[in-house]
Amino acid sequence: MELLANKIRPQKLEDIIGQQHLIGENKVLSNLVKNGKLFSMILYGKPGIGKTSIANALINELNIKSKFLNATTNNKADFEIAIEEAKMYGEMFLVIDEIHRMNKAQQDILLPHIESGLIILIGLTTSNPYHKINPAIRSRCQIFELKELELEDIIYGIKKALKELPNIKITDEAIKCIATLSAGDFRSALNLLEVCYYSSNEHNITIEDVKAINNKAVFFHDKDEDGHYQVLSAFQKSIRGSDVDASLHYLARLLVAGDLDSIERRLSVIAYEDIGLANPGIGPKVMAAIEAAELVGLPEAIIPLGTIVTEMALSPKSNSAYLAINEAINDINKGLSGEIPKHLINPSPDYIYPHNYKNDYYPQEYLPEKLKNKVYYHKKDNKYEANLNKIYDEMRGLK
């Protein structure tokens, strides 16, 4: 029996749920289809938000021969066969799932044929291609990020899918619960809907039926309730405010919702915005915790994340570096830049090499003339910054 998610897979771009920044009137993918021309691309984003559906829709609308491969399960021979098929047709779409896992042999086979246009590559990945995909592949592709689906997008998609389930009866409350439990993954929402349909009495689905199958705590994210971004905001403010218990509470909410990506991005920001120079070692520690969380996945990811959040809440805080770079950027935006001093421009006989002098320091002007004596960095009263400034002042002979 065909799964509901496959049964309703979009055949055209206009059937895609969400992604209105790429699809719709005068949007990039729609215009490419309209003009009958497609280029190699990489689609990246969270699971279940439409990467494969968009690839299918593009292929259907342009009616070009295609082949689907997976970088993990298909070997070198499979890629060679795909190239020979492309030569037979003169052009072919090659959709590669988990493209970030392509090995060197697979890449070496494909690169010249992507370059020549024989292969039009559509790479699919949940990983950031700027970090995880070989630059040689990346440079030959346009990169499109898919946005997270909103709760309203999932609800709309569920209501469309109901037409494929005969005699179904479902409450609005149950639909919203399914959509929320999916955490932005439309495929997950469809799978849960289908299980509810076949396991409920006479296909009559209530919120109790949904919770009997998936009893994960639900945090609704619409404007009238908790709100996803409100939880993230409260999470950051609790760490910034050094309230370890509140920090762990909001972390728990985000973990129950399964939102590792948002947690990891926010922790990276907090490390440098709110803790900064008061504890500069926290940045690498946060990255190590994120890598550990990604490696083990949920539920074990709660261990490294809970540990690092506890340390961050207890850590001394400073936003001095954050304020300093913002002030510098504001000056640039206001036109306060000026010419770089001539002795700093290579080659210059007037530049003094500081390492040849005591304390590796020699007094010379580094800022443009119009910003001479400008101060961006103002130290905060914490042990690490106090020590930095002591060394800085001693180096310049001020103490």
C-alpha cells in the first residue's frame, strides 16, 4: 500500500507547501521553469520541508530524463551508469540525496559532466553546504536554502491530504496537535495522520487519539500561546541573566520540541554576544557540545547540551566585544572610514615591524586620520578582561 506522503507528493511547483521565497510569481525557481532552463543546484534544509518534492516538481514540469541516487547507498558504478544514461539522452537531471556524503571517487566522476552541462545536478541535504559539501561541487551549483515550515503551512497541507483518506473525521484540535508534534516536518505530520487514520475507531480522529500514538509534550508556537521565538528569547535572556534553573527550563522546552538546530544556533550566539571576553574559552566548548549533540542525536543530545547550558548560565558575562564591533560597523555605515594610513599599505618603507621592539610593540597610527584616537572597545569589570588590559597597558608603557 502506497504511503500517504508518497501519494500526495507534489507534481508541480504550485503544489509545494511553503517555500514562497523560491516558488510563486516572479520567484527564482518558478521563473526558471517558466523559461525552461534549469541549472545545477543544491537544496538544503531540515527534514520533511520539501527538498525531494521540489526536485520531483522541477523534473515533472521540465520533462527531462532523470535519475535519483543516494550518496550513501549508491556506489561508484551507479554513478557511472547514470553518466552513460545521460550521454544517451543528451542531458539528464541527477538528483542526489545526502549529497554532503559524496566521496572523492563519486565527485571525480561527476565534476566534468556537471561542468559540461550533461548532468544537471540537484543535490539534497540537511547539512549546511557551506560547511559540509566539497567546494568543487559547491562552486558549480546554485545554493537554495529551504525555510522551516510554519504551523499554518503544516495545517494547510494536512487539510489537503484529508481528501486522500476516505470517510475521515478529524477535529481542528487534532489537526493542530498533529501539525505541532511534527515540529515543521511535513512528512512526519503525514505519517502521524495516516497512523491515526488506520488506528482510530471508524476513522474518527480526536486529539486523544493523536496523543495515544505520540505522547510527546506539545508546545504550540502560534501568537496566542508559548511561541517558538519567545521560548528562544527567554532561553537566551535566562542564560544572559545567569539564572541556571530558568536556562535549563527553556532548554527543556526546546529539547522536547526536538529543535536541535535552533538550540545550537542560539548557543553559538550567546557564547560570543553575552559571555564573550569574560570567559573566551566558552566558544570552543559550545562547539564541542554541539558536535557531541549532533553525533549522538536525541535523546542523548540532552547530556552535552544540558552540561554546556549549565556552565554558560554560571559563567561570568561580558558584551564588550559585541558592543565594540557594533560601534565600528555603525561608523562604517555612517561613512566614517577614511583612507588607510600609507605606512600600512604594502609595500611601505615607513612601516615599523613591532616584533623588533620591546614587548613586541611600537607606537604608530593604525586608524584612518578621521578616526584617530577613536575608542571602540571598553573593558568590563571581570577578571579576564582586567588581565588583558593590564598586559595591554604594560606593553604600551602606560604602567
